[in-house]
Amino acid sequence: MPIQRRQFIAAVGGGALASIAGCSGSDGSSSGGGSAGVAGETLTLTTTTSTYDTGLLDEIHGDFEEMYGVTVDAVAQGTGAALESARNGDSDVVMVHARGLEDEFMRNGYGINRRDLMFNDFVIVGPEDDPAGIQGMSSATDALTTIAEAEAAFVSRGDNSGTHTKELNLWDAAGTEPSGDWYQETGTGMGEALNIANQQGAYTLSDRGTYISQRSEIDLTILVQGPIEGGPEILANPYGIMAVNPGVHDNANYDLAMAYIGWITSPGAQDAISSYQMNGEQLFFPEAVSEDPNFQQYVPEGWSSDSSSE
Amino acid sequence: MVRLSNVSHAFDDETIVENLSLSIDPGEVVAIIGPSGVGKTTVLRILALFLEPNGGSITLDGKDVWSISEEQRLRLRRRIGMVFQEASLFDATVERNVEYGLRVRESWRDRLRDELWSVLGSNGTPGAVTEALELVGLSEKVGQEARSLSGGEAQRVSFARALAYEPEYLLLDEPTSDLDPRNTALIEEAVGEARDRGIGIGIATHDMHQAERIADRVAVILGEGVAEVGSAEQVFENPTDERTAKFVSGELVY
Amino acid sequence: MPVESAVPLVPAVVDLPFREGYVRSIIFVSLYVSVTAVALSTLFSLPVAMIMGFADFRGKQFVKSIINTGMGFPSVVVGLLVLFTVSNQGPMGALELIFTREAMIMSQFVLATPPITAITLAAITGVNENVRDAAHVLGGTRLDVALVVIKEARYGIATAILAGFGRAISEVGSVLIVGGNIVSSGGISKTRTLTTAIQLEARQGQYDTAMVLGTVLVALVLTVNAIVVRLGDEGAMR
């Protein structure tokens, strides 16, 4: 009798665990629309925190979900992690704004069917009294050099995010290596970094979207504009989207990923992207739909048919 | 009848008992007496079928207890009850304490049903519990928290707990050592009652006078494996071993 | 759940910039994940603690030191380990548990088990040996005796469960890594908990909102503790 009891308890415990594990997978996909094949499925999309935090995806995904009767799980991870997840096959489609890393991703065969998606830009912000005197400079690299020479406080993301990567590229292009107490790497998200810069009266590089959403709460102003407002091209921030290669991960939801890419680069969705506003300002500028498509969007930058093989 | 035949037991190198032969019949009280620490508890544990002795055999109604399966032995053990020196009541009501022995003997189906009923509060007190509590004079405490009882009351509840499931044999390990005279008397009365109901009782005590009061037969454990077993009369009035005589007359053997 | 139904009061008291049902859904996910993890952990830890308390076996000291190490084990490392396990590339990849509540339950299970086991073990070994002997002698099987011990140690065990729950529901790092902090486009949480929602707000620099969510979390924990303590008091005052 005691042995029976023990087995009974073990069976109940095992059954509970198994039934909970069996509950994974898609839940709550919307009814309606429902193209054949993908209906009821879940698309996992990994992207950066700054992209996600603008709220754009939450705003537009509903249309896609309804159209196909699917669910989109948007995971905000940060550029590096988003690509790593895609590399591991934990996501089906990846949306980042770090061209260099996207190119590497494609070269290594993890991502295919890349499309240019949209762009916005970066701005250099700082305290109103502008101690380093960079206000209105037309060269971002000159502005950074000036800040370095003045040893004015500067806050860096320090986290290999898209923003941080751009910042490092700028320092590189300026030929200056930032070091010293004035240069602080925080390892935080953009919003927090802005807060820290605000508290310390420091300069920082920010994507325009996050700055706009924070503007009412901080005292930093834009001192060097991005290309959207006439500033230098080097501060452009283009977004790309890629599908995870089903040849590498056969359980990647390729059909749904392609449906998503098709949808988000379609005129309808691109319009929705340009209509999206935060605090009364447009955040993203669509570039997928064009009379004269940029062929460089499909391949790693600089690739030509003369260069090396498949 | 539970019988020890030529039982010997030693812990490490120390011999506790040697060649002890002892039996308890239903309806009799056997006192196991001797100085504190001499091994009375060990003898009781052997009698309760918890301790396998190094040598000799134990039979219950003729069946050798240690040559059968653990499951069969458990069934035999369940016919025996035991009360310790410390009451060791569970942190629950008196009723839950006393009915424990009944519960563990139920089939698991019945037990589940009874547990559910008592959680829902719609159980009456089992008859056996009421009876056992009456025997020790604590009927009115049935719903009280066991931990709030006095030492004497707790020991009496402990006695009722061992009695509730009507064991054939009851072993008591110095049950009244920590009690005042009144509670001691109540326990001794209950022992007598139990004996009259046909239960075979073994009681370990270092109090000779208690043994004189209630025992039918006596086993005197004197240490180093020596013991004398006989009727109460014989042991107290005509002991065969002179150490017994000394112990009985109040002189410590050591 | 009783706590969940009290939550509609929250948006009424404070003006939060969220869609209808958002806060409720993240509270639900927090509770669902943590309560499940703690329940499973208790089912696992109780027998383990019983064995540790009453049996002797080789490697017992080793198991004890694992439990003690587990108490202070950095939770975010647990998250990484679970990530490696459930990732598509990992041994359990085929189950597709990445970015699900089940993966979060796994990591909270790993975190809650050491404190629950250790405190339960202390409670169980604190039970007087005589009580155990009594249960045995009265005819109890090993299982009966175990149940008696558990009942005797019930207050200590409740403390253990509360400690495990506290650790689980406060978890941020590991549930973020394995859960992905996902919310549906309709504003209903899939794998976002109170803690990861707080982290999200803080990341965006929205500290005020983060603080409000933090208050909700603290209130939740206090409520759960109060309920359990109250049940215990009622038991003691019987």
C-alpha cells in the first residue's frame, strides 16, 4: 500500500509537469481574415529596444495579425541579442538598424531576403548652455572632436546597440578615441542614458524617437541635427528587416516571416509607418516602396557580382 | 502471547540483555523493573518489534517476528501499542491525536474520505476516541489543542491515543516518571482497566512500588545481562538472586 | 484568483498611461508564473527535504552544499542556463519553449527550490524526534510518519514557501531573458510580468510609471504574505 501511494503521487506530479509543458505554443491568435496555411500561427520577431519602445510595432501589428489570423510576438532585446536569437533560430524574422551587423548576418547565411524598411536619424543632444560650443555644427564628427577636446561630459550607451555602434563609428570617422573621466559608458537603454545625461548636464548621441518621447521630462536640447532636419547624412539611422534562413533552421516559420516582410514593405504598411507620430512628430520615414529601388538593400553593402562567389 | 526467548542484545560492545526469556499474555500486566539506564527501553523496543535483537527469537502468537517480510511485520506491529515517558503529542487537537491510530489503519480510500469530512468539519468524534478518552478521564478535553494540556493530562491523552485502536498488547516506557501522584494514579487505574479488557501490558518502571501495585508478573533487569523473571509475589518476597533482593529492598545494586 | 479581482481598483486610484487590461494582464502573468513555479517547486522540495532530513545516503553533504549555493545563486545566470537549454539550439529546443511562460516557470522553479528546500529542511529537522517515533509506534507507515512530520512543521514550511514565492515574483533578469517581455498588440501581456514591465519603463526613463508598477508589486507581495500569515494565525488561535 505505501508503494502504491508513492507511485500515485509521482504520477500526478509528472502528469502536472507534462501537461504544463504541453501548453506552450501559440495562444490567442485573432480570428478573421485567415489566409490558408499560416492561420493560427505565431511569428517571433526580435528587434532592438529603441525600435520597440517607440510603440510603432504595437500600433501597426494589429493590421497584420488580423489580415492573416496570426499573432506576432515582438521581443525587444537589443541589437546584438536580436541577431543572436535569429542566429539560433529562436526567432523567425529580425528587425534592426545596424547595417554592418546585418551584412555580417547575411554573409554568414543566417538571414535572407533583406529589405530596407524605414529610417530616422540620430541627434547629438546636450545641456542648453552648451559648454563645448557645438550648437548648429554641420559635421557630427567635428562636434564629437570638439567635445573630446573640451573634455565635456559625454554619456555613451556602451552596450553594442545600434546607437552605440553608430557612436563608435562616429568616433572612428572623427579619428578620435574617447577616453577619460568625461566619457561615461552606462550600459543602459536609451531612455535611461538620456536621464543620466540630463542629470549630469552631459552630451549624448540619441535616436530622435527616444529623444522626442523624453523631451518633456529632460532639459537637453538638440545641438546637432540629423539628416531629417538638414543635418549630416552620417547621422542617418536606416532600419532593415531579414527573414531567418530556413535552410539553416528548418523550424523557422519562413512562410509567415515572408508574409510579414511582404506586408511591412507594402504601400499600406509603409503609409501607416509614416503616419505614426509621437508627441505630435513623425518618427519614421518609410523607404521600402520606391520607383527606383536600391539594389544594395538585398545584399551586403558593397557587394557586386564581380566580387567573390555565392 | 508475545514471547522473548533467550534474547540477547548488545550495542557496540556493551551487552544490554543476555539470554532474556520473557512473555506477556493478554490480560496480564508485566512490569519490567530495574535502575535507570539499565536497558528497559531496549527490552520494550524489542517487545514492540522495532528492534531486532542480536540473538534469540521473538514470537507473536507463535510466529517468529523477524523471519517474515517487513509488510507482514508491520501488520503484527500494529497489534501492539506503546506509550513513552514523554507524551509527544502531535500539534493538533486531542481528538486528532487520539484518532491517529485508527486513521492509519484505515484503507486509503476510507482515510481520504474521513480526512475530507474532518476538514469540512462535519465529522462526529469516532466512538473509539470517546471511549479511550473516558478511560483516562479526559472526555471534556476532546476539542482542545494538545499542546495546551498540562504534563499529566498530556500523558493521559498519550495513553488514550495508544488505546484507541484496541491493541492486543500495550507497552509503557516509564509512563509516570514525570507525573504527580494524582496523574500517576489515574494512569495506573487506566492500566488496570485495560488489563481487565484483555490487553497484555508491559510496563517499564524504576519505581518498585508501582510494580508492586499493578504488576502480575515482574522481570527485574539488573544489568550485565542478568535478569530475574517471575510472578510479582515471588520476586518481591522470595527473590532468587541476591541482587534482586537488594534492588527490591531499596538498595541500589551499583 | 482573489488578488486579481482586486486589481481593477488600481487604475482607478492612480492614473496610469496604459491601455485597459494591461496592468491586469501583467499582474496575471506575474502570479501565474510565480505561483505555478512555487507550487511545482514545493512538490519537488518537500520529498527532497524529507529524504535529506531522515535518510542517510552517500553524497548527502554534497546535495546540502548545492542547496546552500543555490540560495545565493545569481538569478540572471539561471536565466542564461535556462536560455541555453530551451533555445532552438539547446537540448530542449524541439519543445519550442523559448519566449514562453513555461520557460519562465522553469527559471523561477530553479530559483525558488533552494530556499524552499533549505527552510523546509530546517523546519522538518526541528520536529521533535519523539513525535516521529510516536507516529511510527502508533502504526504509521513511513508515508504516515512523513505526513505527520509535515503537519508538525507546517508553519516552517509555509515560511519556506513564502520565501520561495518572494524570490520568484521579484525575479527580473532571468524571466526577461527567457520570456522576452512580450505583450500582444492588443496590450495584453504574454510574457511580461510586473518586474519586467518595471524594467521596461525604467529603460525608457519613465521612472514615475515604473514606481507605480513597483508599488503594485510590493502591494501584491504584502497581500500574499498577509494571507498566508493570517491563515497561520487562525490555525494557532484555534
